Amino acid sequence: MIDSSDVRRIALSLPETVEKEAWEMPTFRVAGKMFITVPDDETSCAVRCPIHERHELIAAEPHKFWVPPHEAGSHWVRVRLAALEDLDELRDILVDSWKQAAPARLLDSFRPSENA
């Protein structure tokens, strides 16, 4: 079963990612920009997601994705870890979030199959 240790392992495998506690929870950042948070119950994670894509994700797979009311206006979506099919799906989600926060110099040299 996928859990928060998988999130941590994959996140820290991405170039220049660091873990930093904020709001009493683990967060993961690249170039100072947060791209993953792991809320205290550790059954989900929050990732960056453009609002228009977020609506589509939630409509297509509400058992996997949702947004708490306090994050409704943000560019974040929550992911239920137990609902994911496998680690490849988790990796794809985390890499996509990382790409939204990473600077161009990292994106230019990033090869997902080599890194995550």
C-alpha cells in the first residue's frame, strides 16, 4: 500500500528537493518553492495543480482527488494515497507538481526515468 514514506522517498529523489517542516507537517520544496505537503494524518498529500486541471481531475476521479474548502482558491489538490493504482502513478503526480515549481535550469536537464 502506498504511504507517506513513498511520497518522501520519491520527492527527495527529485533534483534539488529539500524537506522542510511547516505548519507542523512535512513539506517538500525545490528552489524555495513548495510543491508537496503531507498533512498530519499522512493518508494524503497535497500537490500543485492548475485550477482548470484540478476541476477535471476531481470530476474524473473524485475517489482520488479533492480540495478542502480552505484551499478552494489555491493551485493545490489533495491526493488520497490509498486510492492510487501504484507507485508509478504517485511518481507521475509528484513529478508533475515538482515541474510546476522547479526553475527552468532544472527542467531543461530533467529526465524522469533517470531521476525519480
